[in-house]
Amino acid sequence: MASLPCNARIQLTETLEQMQQGTLMRKVKSKSWKKQRYFKLQEDCMTIWYQSKRTGKTESAFSISDVETVREGHQSEVLQSLAEEFPPERCFTIVFYGRRGNLDLIAASAEEAQCWVQGLRQLIEVATSMDQREKIDQWIRDWFQKADKNKDGRMNFKEVQRLLKMMNVDMNEDHALRLFQAADKSESGTLEGEEFVLFYKALTQREEVLSLFQDFSEDGKKLTLLELVDFLRQEQLEDEGTEELAMELIDKYEPSETARARHALSADGFLMYLCSPEGSIFNPRHQALWQDMSQPLCHYFISSSHNTYLIEDQIRGQSSIEGYIRALKRGCRCLEVDCWDGPNGEPMVYHGHTFTSKIPFREVVSTLGKYAFKTSDYPVILSLENHCSMEQQEVLAQQLKTILGEQLLTTTTDGRVPTQLPSPEELKHKILLKGKKIGRLEDTLDGPGDEGPDVSDDDNGAEAEEERRRVKKDKESLAQALSDCVVYCKSVSFRGFQEARSHSRPSEISSLAEAKARKLIRDAGNEFVRHNAWQLTRIYPSGMRTDSSNYNPQEMWNVGCQIVALNFQTAGTEMDLCDGLFSQNGRCGYVLKPPFMRDKETLFNPSDPSSRESSGPITLTIQVISGQQLPKVANRKDGEVIDPLVRVEIHGVPADQARQETKYIENNGEPHGGTRDPAAPRQPPCPPSTNSPFPGFNPRWDETLQFQLHVPELALVRFVVEDYDKTSRNDFVGQFTLAFANIKPGYRHIHLLSKDGTSIPPSSLFVHIRITEPPGPEQD
């Protein structure tokens, strides 16, 4: 089978040629596990294979598109542990997207390490700047590399059939043979690299897109500028600057220079637009920073992590600075650190009274200083669980101040006592410590005085006495230097909403376990919303979740809790919801709460949608049309093709919680089962509709699902593709989650993500979205 040529964008430099010749390097997993591996860049310049030096067998391969970045020197715990044995200029770390472990490598010389670091960075830049068409071509190249076992430079029809089975394509043999022969331009009975690309593209023709194109094209061959404008206005509901948008889309996505010159869009260009960010379900304007960032901190949902140092379970899992790096790169803005006394006067970070490994607090702070503002400029809150002795608390304070310097916030933004929390905008590039504090903020500041509500003279004496007792107790267990590092996030016990309203300050924060929060939601939903309109609340998982599982964050967001801490290391629906909410607003980790959750006197209660003023529920209608290049699930046998279904879930206030699913498409192309509610019994098989000739791979559903949303401002919509299994639980194929507020109506593609939250191009769903507002009040 022929290897595919290098991507057209790649300039084959001396560095890349050297990588193609191959290099012997040490792959390192620990201080004692260091093994020689032969690394080689393949001819496509987008795949790297490595082999065991001893056996010569190919151990693994990875695509450049899986690589997020390359770090030079001792920038991982494993390489740091070998610092005395190997100099930093010979060491580097390949960091992958998602939760896949890093690859630590040691080259034989500094020159070889530089060759790989520079070469990989060049290739990563190419991979990240690819458009949709290039991504699909690269995806085909990646499959070629996977199937290219004997490198015989040819692929006969049998080999093509075998490869397509691996890709989840179940085809009609006669149809596939006709396409194979049409692509075999050399008439050799085999396909070479680019011939296979032609064959694959013929195989995956999009009939449903062509039909839509022809609905708006008078001659069936092109869309004129006016025809494209009609489509954008009528179907995509683009009503501002539509002609300019149409011109932009033609310039950007029309592959033919002749058509571009005539301001026309071909069927190919139309498909490219629909697969592009402009054709995505996610409103591109909301992907950038689009919200007001000048409101008090408590008016935002804040992306938050629990026990950030753990990358596995809570009992025996590994503690790692990678937990902090990964969380920060995902836009997390509230991190947790558990500190305990360590040897030689050095505080350590780990999960106390368990067998988790330990890391020095100094390393965590250094990592925080380096990565805090790479993804977002907005403030990071470091939630400190302090179990240290007074001596080592002094060390904590000293390390925070010396390592973070100006980044650490040690006084209020204006030097005065706050009457409300500052905004993310005012706190840009600042790290706030959340922890216990001796006394009150006004004791150390000049200002307008009272930070909280007035108290009567009768109350004053008792309150002052209680405060003195508390300060004395705190002074016995808390170092003054560490206390002084806490400004806007003083940790206090929660003693009820009335107590908080009477005696608490905006700069104080309570932490609640998930069960306690749920009880408050049930018993006092409106009071909880009001409380969160002026003060921060942090929610954390139950101590029983030793497997690092997560609770449902949605019910906490429904009452306005800002810091809803999740185990970022654990994939699943809960982290999909978190990623879905925070994928907007430039992924800055802050999302502005709706207006009715920012008012201290609000009447809103999530259990009673009528408490929010509105003219009635919004109707969300989703036509699930088709799926594209759906990946095969791992536990399917060779040659087996998936039976896909789509489930749409609404996560929001209790009245809006809903899920509906399509029929599943058997690999013979017929739709089966399909109930509106997946908990209800399955219906008998339905007669086939117009289906793709490759149902598992490019299924066609053409089904309409409909939802009523009473509080759309809080709703998240999750699209899930599963492989139907009649004997056991369905297998996960892919998902995509976004806030309802970020949905674009019209014909849209949904680009699916893996369980890990990483993209799996070119897998997608094609849908039509309609949003119907309730009728306004009748006019006299």
C-alpha cells in the first residue's frame, strides 16, 4: 500500500528529513524505567512510529494532531527526578490532548533533542491551522498509516475492503468495486495514495447536503450570490450584513477560482461552509470573549476543580503537577491544594490519610505561577486546605509570596474595605488565596468601615465577644503571615442564610458538601439564589467518591453556586456539562449568570419556573438528519459496524430536564427501535427511510425531536451518539455539549468530541435547529 505524500503545507526541511530517517532515544516512565526506542517520522509528515530497539517491533504510533505541545528540558516530574543523570538540553516532553499520559524522552545529544523539538513544533503549527478539508484529508492519511503494515506501495480491492471495515464502513461490494475502479486512474487494479483519497471521497458523497443545495440553486450546479443570501436569511436566520457574509463565505470556502471570481458557490464550497466554524451549531461570536467582565465575582459561574493534584482516584492515585497544568489549560480558575507537613521543613501536597503520592508545595506554586494565565487573563482562586504546623504555615506564606510575587493578591484592589466583591476585569492576572483568616478584613485596612449589614447596639456586644473568641482561637492555629495572604476569599463555616445575611461579608466564602447543598436547594431554593447574588459559595464532592466520580453540577448552577468543584481527571456526563458551559466566552473560565440570578431580592426558585418572569416556554425543535464518519467503538469485533442512535439531553431546572433519542440504524441501513424517552420500552423495528449505503459510518435518521424550555438561560444541550446494544448497555461513540444560549439556528454541523473531551475529526452530526419564542402578550 502506498504511503501518502507529505501534507501540501509542510516544507520538507533538513530537520524533518532527519526525523524521517529515525532517531534512537530513551523513553522514560520512572527513575528506573528507561528503555531505548527508535522514533521515526513517517512519509506523510503527520504520523510518528516508534519501535522497540530489542525486538524491532512497532510498539506504537501517534498522529501529530493528537499532540498539544512540546516542553523542553526537565518539565515533567519524571524528567525532574532524573535531572542529575541527564542534562535538560537532552530532555523533552510530548504532551497529548485530553487525559492521555505524557511521553518523556531523552535524546543522545542536545542537537538530536533540538531537532525533534523544533520539528514537532513546526508540524503542530501545521496541524492546528488546517481547515476542514485538510483535516479530512489528514484523517484519511492517518488511516492509511494504520493499515500500512507491509509498505508494498499498493492497495488492492481486498485490502481496501479490510481497511474500510476498520474504519467502520460496511459497504455494498458491487457499489464499492465500481467506485474503486473509477478511482484507479492508472488501471493497475490497485490504488496508490491519492487514488485512495479519490475513492474515499466518492464513497462519502453527502446526498442530503446536495439535495439542500439544489433546493436553493436554480441550475443545480452553483449558488449565485443572491441564492446564497436567500439560504442564509431563510434557513440560517442570518439577518445582519447577509450580503457581506455571503461574499466572505464564498472567498473563504469556494475551492474553484472561477466560481470565486463570479461570486458563486459550488456544491463543494457549500459543503465546506456547512462543515466550517460558521456552519457549526456553536455561535462563533460566543466563542470569543463576549460577556461583561466588570461585575462582582459572585455574578459569574467559575470553572472549578476538586483535589486538582490528583490525576487518578482519591485513595491510591498519583499526585502530580500535571493535574494543575491540565486543569489550567482547560480554563479552570479555581484550583485546590491540600497541604501537610513534609520532611526538611518543606510542606507537601497530597490527600491526607490516604496512600496517594506526594508533591512539594513549592512545585505546585511554581507551576501555578507559570501556567495560571496562559489560557485566560482572569483571576485564579487557590483553595487552600491547610493541615500544616505553624512553622510550615510560615513556609507556605513565604513560598507563595516569593514565587508568585506581584501575581499574589495581598490587599484589596483600592486599599479600602469592599462593599462588594471586585470584578474579574479588576483582578486580571491576579491569584487569590482562599483560606482561613484571623479577624476581619477591615482590621487591616482603612476604609468606609462596615463591610456587612448594620447590627443593633444589643447585638454589638455579643457579636464583638464572639469575634474576640474566634480571633484568639484562630491565632493559636493559624500563622499571621498566611492569614495576611487571604483577602477576598476568607473561608467561614455556613450557619444558615439568615445568619449569613446578618453577619457575613461579601469577602467571605462557605464550602458545602454536595449532600448539604442538595438539602438547601430542596428546602430553600430562592434563599440560596439570593445568597449567591452577593457572596461566593463553593461546592465539593462527597468524601464517599473515592473513585473520583462526580456529582451533577447543573443542580448547583441552578441556584447560582459559582465554585462547583469537580474531579477534572474523570471523564463523563458531569465533565461534559462543565466543558459545555465553559466552552464559551473565550474559554476564560468565567460565565456571567443570568440577570435574575444577580439580584439580591430575586424571586427566582429553580423548582418553580413561574418564579421567573417570562411569556412562556421556548420550543427547541431539532431535526437529526445524518451522521458523518462515526468512529468504531473499541469493543466491536473486526468487521463489525456500529448501530448508531442519537440522544439529545436537556440539562437545566427540574422542569426542563428531558431526553429523547432517535431510532438506531442497524448496519443493514434500516432504522429500528427509537423511543422518544430512552427509559420507555423499545418500539418494534420501523420501515427503512432514505438511508446512506454505509449506515454505521454515515447513518441517516431524518427524525425530529422537540423540547420545551422554561428557563432557557440555564439550559445545557448535550448531543450523544451511542452504539445500540440490545443485550447490554449501549457503547459511547461521541458527544457535544453547549449552553442553549450559544446555539445557532438553521442547518448546522455538530463536531463530536471523545469521552475525554478531545475532538475526533471528521466525526459529526448534521442537524436542523429551530427555536420558537412564545407569543408575546396580546395588544388591545
